[in-house]
Amino acid sequence: MDDIQPLNELGEREVKQQEIEEIMEKMKVLGEDFDSLDNEIKPLLAKLEALLKDVDAMIEAEKGKNVKAADEAMAELDKKLADMDALKTAALKKLVEYNKLMDEVKETEAKDDPALLETLA
């Protein structure tokens, strides 16, 4: 490649046929080198594309696992909330029942016993 000089360094001169043939031969060799490199790169590009597809598939699979795990955790949380709501409802029913019983005791048992009435109040 040392034989190639920038055009501005050559100046004006007559170019000989032999020089043109030498330049053409060098350009032919360069073209062959480029073609060879292109042929070497094509399989590497195909491998790279396959790897990218594999990576994308792995990322999507991980996303799917994470979404599935999150959905399962949300379902479990929903179940726990429903269980707690059922316990709350049951506790409120028992509280209403207890208050009714306390009112009955105040009206029946404690009406003649001021100390019991004061304790229940």
C-alpha cells in the first residue's frame, strides 16, 4: 500500500499505461479482499442475528416468569384480603350479637343490681 500516493503529491505529469495497469491490478486485489471480507462477515452476521433472537427470547421468557410470579402473588394477596374481609364480617356480626346480649342483660339481670348495671355500662 506504500505505492499509493495522494494525488496532490503527484503533480501534473503524463500517466503511462503500465502505471494504469498496476493501479488496476491493485484495485482488483483490493476488490477481491473486500469480497473475501464480505464473505467472512456474512456468516458472522447471521450468527449475531441468531444470538440477538435468542437473547430477546430469553428476555421475553424472563418477563413472562416475572409476570406470572406477580400474578400469582396478586392472586394470593386477593385471597388473603377476601379471607380478612370474611373475618371482619364475622367479627362484626358477633359484635352486634354481643351488644344485643349486653342490652338484654342490662334490661333483665342488671335492672335490679346497680353494681352490675354500672359494670356493664
